[in-house]
Amino acid sequence: MSLLTWPLVCTLGNHGKGIACLRILQVAGLKNFLPPEKYTGMEIPDRPKLKFFDKVPQYPTNVRPPKMMKCLRFMRGPELVNNKLIHNQFGIMALGGGRLRWGHFEMIRLTIGRNIDTSRMFAVWRVDAPWQPVTKKGQGQRMGGGKGAIDHYVTPVKAGRIIVEVAGRCEFAEVKGFLHQIAQKLPFKAEAVSEETIQKAREEEERLERENMNPYTFKYIVQNNMGGCHRWISPYDKVWFGKYR
């Protein structure tokens, strides 16, 4: 829609004392704002806030809590299952592997609970409660004597995993601030994302790979063992070709 304005008139006058007086006529215009988005089919659940997770998993009384190895494979590589937003709105995505402790879960739960409007927003977890045991020996103990006692529990996370989602009758500008604040406090690299930003990032990655004019990519070099690189590269570089270190 075209903008209709009145002519702008400026008059400069002298009122006997050499003081200039500037008078500007009022300007009127028509502005066309887009209509607000209609969130059809969006229902707010009965419990819009995040669920509280236990610090220690509950085992039956006749079961002894098992101990585990580090199992770094739980954090290495890309996430192939929980890498999409189920509500197609907003969330926090991990950019690297790491472990979430119980304190991180509480930080996320309390921060989101303080900032969302429960009448039109809700949040859901996309990760499990802490389940992997981490053992630790007391300070000053000698080596040996078996594996140490369980110190705490963690949840391993891979790159590309969605940590938490926020959805409802809201826009990304409303939730981006506190989602970014949470992402900066996590023990691994993460960012606040929306369905549009995830789609744009994937399209940009495909475009760079499609328009690359250099035939000697890292993948080509590894697959052809150029320079005898198989002697010094990591075994995981043969699978992911330099990504997800």
C-alpha cells in the first residue's frame, strides 16, 4: 500500500530579536501491518512446565546400582534420531557432544519456568533423566583396589541433539533471549534454534557442498589415502571425514 503524506512545510521567521523560529507542519501517513499469526490447532497441555527429574535413578530394592565404563561413544558423532523439533517451533540444539548433570537440568527447568507464559506456552524435555553412573575415588587414595564408588549420574548428548523444546502461541523473538541464556550455560556448545533456522542451516550446508569447486575435499583425501593419511588420522575421521571430533 502506498504511503500518503501531507506536504512538509518549513518556515523560518525573525521575531524582532534575531531569533529564528522553525515551524514544521504535522505529517500523516497510512501504515500497513501484517495480521497476527493464527495458531490453529495449537493446544496447551495440562502441565505446561518442565517435569522434575530425580538426581539418582530409582532401582528396585533388591537391585544393586550397576557401574559403567566411560562409554565415550555415547557422546561421539552425530545424533540420528532426536535431531528434529517435534512441534516445529523453538528449542535448544547441542552443537557438540557432552554430558548433562542434574544441576544443568534444574537450571533449564527453573529458567524456562520463570520466563514462559503458561497460558499460551509450554515446554517439553527431549533428553532422558540422568542415567549413566560416573564413579570417583576419594582424594589421596592409592591406585588399585577396584573401581570407585558411584559419585553422580549424567545424561550423554551427541551433536545435533535437541535438548528442550518451547512451543505454543508465541514467536521466536519472545523465547530467543532466555533460550540463548540457557545455551551459554551448558557444558557443551549449544544454540537456540527454530524450525526456520535449522532449515536454513541445512540448506546452506548443502549449497556449500554443491557449489564447492575444489575436488580435493577432506572426504576425497581420506577415501583415497592421499599422502598416506591413514597412518595418522583418527579412525573416526574415516567415518565422519573431519566432523564431530
